[in-house]
Amino acid sequence: MALAKVKDFLIKHFEYILVAVLLLGISFILVFVPQKTSFLNFYFLPVLAAGVILGKREGVLTAFGSILIVVLTVIVFPEDFLASSGNEVLTLVLNLLPWGGFLILAAFTVGYLNEQKQTEDLKTAYIGVLEILSKLLESVDRYTEGHSVRVSTLSMNIAIAMGL
């Protein structure tokens, strides 16, 4: 009984669990590997996965979460980051700012493109359903043959004239 609930939970929230596991794994690397700044680009993996799987909003939230994890790690282990950036705080900040900006931009872009693709797929499916319904209506009554196509053409011309 309990195993079935765990399985259902894992299946239902698989995408969120995947992103969380990726973030935890990369955070683990960030804490235990000496060259911390070398692994910052690995944070693109969960961010891009979130953008592709979950969409624009969750991708950007994952990017902000990743940036927060890195900032907190810098606060907790400043000597590790300063040692790898030449012992200058300004150098570290100038390295982290563009990294964070590109992380957010990548999440937004991938999420946006994924949502646009889904919108196009939905539009194509909708048009296909309308064509099937139109053919079904015309096959029932030969008197109305071509009527649906003429109505859709007139409707489209009216919409274009109205600027829609």
C-alpha cells in the first residue's frame, strides 16, 4: 500500500524530482570539489531541463534557485571561491554576474521555445479536429458539401478585414 503511494508520487512529480536531484547533485559537487568556479556551468543542466520539461516559469525559478545556492555557498565558503578567482572579490562578482544572467536568459529562452512548440502542436491538432468534423458534416448530407469550407473562408476574410 505504502509502496504504491510512493510510486504514484514519483510518477506524478517525476519532472520536479529530476530537477531537484540535478540541483542537489551539482550542489554536492560545489561543496566538495576544490575548484568551485569550474563547476558553475553545470548549473545549466537542471535549468535547461526545467525549461524544457516544466516550462518558462519553472525554468526561471530553477535558475534563481541555482543562483541562490551559489551565492549561499560563496557566503559559507568564501575562501574557496576567492582562491579560485585570484583573491579578489570584484573578480568573483564580475564572474558570477554574467553567469547568473546567462543562466536566467537560458532558462527563459528554452522555456519560451518549448511553450511555443506546444502552442503550435496544439494549433495543428485543433485544425485537424476541425477538418475532421467538417468532413463528417459534409459526408452526412451532400447538400451541405463545401459549405463548411465556404463559411470558413468567409469568416477568415471578415476577421482579416476587422484586423483580427
